[in-house]
Amino acid sequence: MFRCSAILLILCWGSIAAAQSDPKTDYKAAYLSGDFEKCEELTTKAIAVNPKDHAAYYFRASARVEIGFINHDSKQLRSGIEDARESLKIGGSSNVDYYLPYLLGMISLSVNEQKREFAETALEQSKNVLSRASITPEQRANIQYQRGTAHMVLSDMNAAVEEFQQAIKAFPKHIGSYMKMAECFEITGQSDKALAAFTSAIEAFPDSQLAYNNRGLFLQKQNKLPESLADLTKAIEIDKSFALAYTNRGYSYQKMGQLQTAEADFTKALSLETKNPIISSLRGSCRVLQGNAAGAIEDYTRAIQLDPRNYVAYADLGFAKFFSRDYAGAISSFDQSSKMNPEGMRFLNPWRIWARTLSGSTDGIAELVAASADKPEKDRDWIDEQVLFIGGKLSEKALVEFVSKEANPNMTKEQLESLKNGELCEAYFFIAELRSKVKDTANAEAFYKQVLLTKQTHLSAFRAAQFALNSFGG
């Protein structure tokens, strides 16, 4: 569920000897501690004093690329790439390590802007670097790691695996290559090979909290939750301040239904990373599952304060407000989320209409219903059907009959069943809501109970039914 930021110097920091040692201006220490903003600030000051400080350019390049990588910020990535070029220009292209922020910057830019040529440029440049006779085994591994990542961006997983294998051969203690190789196998559905790669990493690095965390996360995705918990707990035993492991373990506990324990892990993670919006959102969702809408609202609000561009957090906040019957607040949050990502958040349209209906407002309802009603029937999807039902244009029978009509013939039996249950969950919920609004209490309750029987705990309709029935698990 989470991806660690690929700190460039984790693998090669020992080869950079030019960083200053004064603790007040130690940009190297700031970088290695993960305080990239501080590193950027300190390197900028150092460059102002000495415009020829190639190490400062290198560290600022690395910090800017990291910030751009984390925030998907192309402007920061480009600034980092320019700094990397400057460090090479001043310090000399013979310093192989100075290519690292350039390569990661180009690869990340390729992802951000969906332009293959940036990753291809990184591959070509790294090829030239690898041809040098003076390159050390560790430097070779670092460059091949970047090449492997570029191949992953270009969707050539076989080539990526080969690069990571070569990196490990050159420098057997290259933990990043073990992790990325396992990720390649995971992406291509080779679960056994992925698990073997993660296990090899642990055997090579028995004291690595990251290796245990990543295998634990993989096992979590495989729904092997007890095994996942064991690995994540081991990661925490190795490093009790490892926020990522607490976060991932919390999610494993949540999947197991141990919600109070999960929340405790999320709270611990937040105490270690107070400015992490993802952890705030995760704890908010965990609180919703326990019926604590007020606590969830606090968490989602905090997540938005930390990351105002997070349209998903706005949607989550809208649901939490809906659950607490603050329909005006729900409308505001749903509308903001939809405004930020109209197509990606189309699924909110039924909720936007229903929240307006419950609040007594008709503003915007007609336009939303018309957008679905005006489509040819053959082009309507499940979202359109829900909109038409809530808008009074479709019967209960027609809504339920639509379930799974849009199923892809290439879906497996399990995928078809999941789609059907998910759509039934939402259909039963909105049927229950309309029944409740006309005071058909007994039938409304029966449909809410049908929602819970679908066991689609990841859907907002399921959570809303829990609040309607005041029925929450442990």
C-alpha cells in the first residue's frame, strides 16, 4: 500500500566526502535524515557563499528530486535535474555518483508527464556511465538500479529484473535492487518469485527493517495477514521509530477486523510522522469503521490541511460528514473533490444528489440527473443508473436488474462475483435510503441489512449502512 521514497544516498552516501561538517550547515545530515526541505535550504545558502560548491549542488539536486518524486512535482524534478547537471559541470563528470539525481529525476519526470523519452534518455546516459573502466562495484550497482527502474517505467519487467540481478552481482549488499526485483515479479503476477526475492533480501539483510516491512506489505496484499503481522512486528522490533511499519501493520490489523489495535498503530505512526497526510487518512478510515465519524472528520481535515490537493481526502471528509448527518458539509466536500477531479470522482455524483436531497436543497440536482439521462441507454454505466434511480428516473427493479450488465466477458468468476456484490451493496443502500425517507422504516431496515450481508466493507455504502443501523464490528 505504501512506497518508500527512494533516497538516493542510502546506497552511496559514503562515497560523497565533500559535504560540510558544521552541524549548522550540514546539508548531508539533513538529506540522510529525510529532511529534504532543510537540505534544500542549507544547500541554497552554501551555494550563495560558494557558487562552485559542487557537493552542495549534488545534495540540492538530490533533495529537489526527492521532493518532486514524493509530491509528483515536475517543477521540482526539473530544478533537481538542472542542479545535477551543474554539479557534474563543476565537479567533473568523472564523479559517477553525481549522475544519480539526474537519472532519478529523468525517470520520475517520465512518470509524471507520461513521456517515455525521459526514461529512454536516462537509459542512454546510464549506458555511457557504465562503460567507464574506473567505476566501482557499488557505483555500478547504483547506476544499474536506476536503469532497472527506467525499464520498469517503460514496462519492460524482464529487462528490469536483469538490471537488478546485475546490480546485486556487482554489489551483493544492494538492498534496493532486491526490493525492486521483487516488485517486478509482483507486478507481473509471479507471486512465488516475488516472495523468494523478498526472502532473499531478508537473508542478505537480517537486520533490515525495510526488508521485513516490504515482505510484510507483500504478504498483506496476498491476504496472508498473520504472516504479514509477523514481518511488520519484526520490522518494528528492529526499529521502534519506523513509522511506515506501524502504518502497514495497522492496515493489516484493520483487514483482520482488529480495529482498535489498528487505530493504535496508526496513532503511533502519526506520533512519529506528524505531517504525513496518508496516515491521517488511514486513521480516519479506521475510525469510520468503528462508528467514530467525529474522529474521522478531524483526521480527514488534518490530511487536507497537510495536502490541499488531495481530492480523495475531500471525498473521505464528505462521507464522514454524511455519516454524521452534516449534509451541507458533505455537499461542500463532495463538490470540491469532484471539481478537482471531475472524471475520476464521478462515483460521487449519486452521493452529491442524495446529500442535497436530504439537506432540502435542489441546487444542481437537475443538471447532474440530466447528464446521465441524456446519455444513450447503451452508454450508461453503473454510476448513471444510481443517479437516475436517486433522481426518480429509474425503478428499484430496474436498478437491481442492471447489476453486472456491464461485466467484461474476460472477467474471472471471482471478479464477476465481486462486481455483482459491490453493485448490489450500493443498490440496496440507496433503496434503503429512499424507503427511509418515505418512512417505510421496516423495509428500509431490511435493505440496510442486505447491504451488510454483501460484506463489501471497502465501500462507502456499506459504511453508511453501518451508521444507519448503528452496527459496528470490534
